Amino acid sequence: MIRSAFFSIGMFVVLCGGTFLMVDRVIFNEGYDQPAQVPVLSEYMTANANQQYELAPPEWMPFSLLALGSVTMLYSIALPRKQV
């Protein structure tokens, strides 16, 4: 069970990295009343003229997400099998 959980988390991170590799910015359709409260992404999120959140990931983010997800997936494959 733990093997598949780590593999799926790694796959999710790899897919996020691949998505950020193809886009320059992400605009969220949901309007806002107050600034974003996400501490990790708050540096990269801004508000545009239509009162929407805009995420502009830096150039290093896709590559680091791809690397982190790949290492996590390789770790899940290398975990020892459950002893019966």
C-alpha cells in the first residue's frame, strides 16, 4: 500500500512539473476577496485587473518538480516487498 501511495504522489508531482514546463502562467477563474493565503506559492501569485489569481512559476520550478517526482517514483520501486 505504501509503495503505490509513494508512486502516485511521485506521478502527480511529475505531471505538475510537465504542465508547468508547457505554460508561462496559470490564471484561476475564481475571483478573490482577499489575497492568497498559500504560503508556498504566495511569492509567485499575483492579482490581475479582473480580480483573478495569476500564478507565474519561475523557470526552475518545472525541472525541480520533474526531478523530485522522478526520485520519489524510483524510491517507491526500490522499497522492499512486504514479507509474508
